[in-house]
Amino acid sequence: MLRTLTITLLVLLASLTAAIAQQAPVPTPSSRLQPLSVLSILPAQGEPGATVTLNGTGFTTATTVAMGARDIPAAAVGSRIITFELPDLPPGAYALFLKREDGATTRPFNFVLLAQKPVISTLSPDTVTACATGREREVLVNGTNFRNGTRVLLDGAAVSTRIISPTSLAFSAPALAAGMHQVQVRNPGDATSGAAALFIDAKPEIAGVSIGREFVNYYELVVTGRNFQQTSVLVVDGKRLSTGKQLVGEREQLVYGGCNQMVYQRFPYDPTPKQITLQVVNQNGEESPLFTISAP
């Protein structure tokens, strides 16, 4: 009886082993993955730091991007979308392809890495007076992506540039016409930033008027301010006085003392103080606000 039971169990075990052997093998995880492929790359070119999106099939969380010889971490969004950030590499054309953990790869695609453009955020100051001198004419350019060899362009022409850091440059504003001027930054390789506006302020302004030296029949009114020119006109109660040669019969005279000073030689007809209105007008037509004083 025992022998019969043993034989029966052995037969059943043999049958079970044969049945298991005849079943199909359990597929490995890699055999369940879709083929690795790329259907689109957006954008097809870009600067370092930009995000690129790839659409395709068979992506996993361990899939990486290769650009030339550089492996780049990527972020998979499901099995059909993957994104990555362009690395800081020299500009040029690179072979771009994907690699999966099971060894699968896509065919290489041609990707153009553009030179990284510099960016201007602010100019400090963004306004320079026409008669500013020395350090008053220095402009600080703040931004990003500045490199060794970066130059400042003023109205399209390169000017002497002092590189302070990858986010800061400086230049001295040359003599320029009044009004708006364009400031750009150009990196080696000709990558150029957008334009920022630098305003040259040439409008005259009277800051103060004081009595200077006194003579027998006239005295001096010293006019101080900014943006005075050799050709500026001083309008005194509607009468125009200019520097240079005096008109016939005109005794009063205007002496140019520089960008910040003019001297008005006044011949009073009465020693009693009265209200006098002054205004400076430059050759380009710009006028100072009216300035009123009390003087003989």
C-alpha cells in the first residue's frame, strides 16, 4: 500500500514538473518596453540653459540624453515625453540621441547649439548729462552671460569696456548728441544682447544766480547750473544775450565760463532791486526753466 502511494506521488510530481517546463517563459521587464524612438525635438536648436522637449516612445525614468560625448540627465514625463536642459558647451552642431538602461539607443539627430546671448538687465545710471566729466560719465551695465572679451556696443560701435564680473561691465560714455542712444553687449562669437536705452541729457538748467564782482557802472551776475554751451543764449526779461562779439550799441555782455557757469555783465539803470527773469537757451532749442531773482 505504501509503495503504491509513493509511486503515485512520484508520477504526480513528474507530471507537474513537465507542465511547468512547457509553460512560456516569464518576460523580463526590458522585453515589455516599447522600442526606443524619437518622433520630434522642440526646439531643434537653442542656447545653453534652454529646455528641450523630445516626444517619442519607450522612455523610462532612467533614460538619458547624449550630446556628442556628453551624457545629460533628463526628466521623463511618462513614456512619450522627455525634457532636458542644454549644457554649457561650445556652439556648434552635435549628434543628439537617447540611451536607455537596457542598452537601447535611438539614431542620432543633428542638434545645433547656439552661442549664448548676453542679457542686459539695467544701466546705472541710464541718464548722463552732456557736461558730465570723469567718473560721472561711467555707466555700469548689469546683466548675465558676460564673458572674457565681451564688448559694449554704443549705437552699434564698440567702445572701451571694463569687465567687472560675468554680470557686470562698465564703460565711459563719450561725447554724444542729446537724446536716446542704444547700448548692447556682444560676446566673442558675435552673440549680441538686446538694446538698452542711454539718455544724454543736454537740457540747460539754472541752479542758482549770485552777485559777483561790482564795478563803477556795472556788476556781474554769476549764473550756475548745467549743460551750458559756448553758443548758449541768456534771455534776460525777454532780451537775448550771447557770448562772443557784442552787438553795436550793446554794453551788456555774456561770458561763457564752462558747462556749469556763465557770467552776465549787467549795467543797471537804477540801483533799486527788482525782479529779473532769466532763461538759458541752447543752440538745439532746448530751454531751461525760468529763474527769477531780485537784483538792481
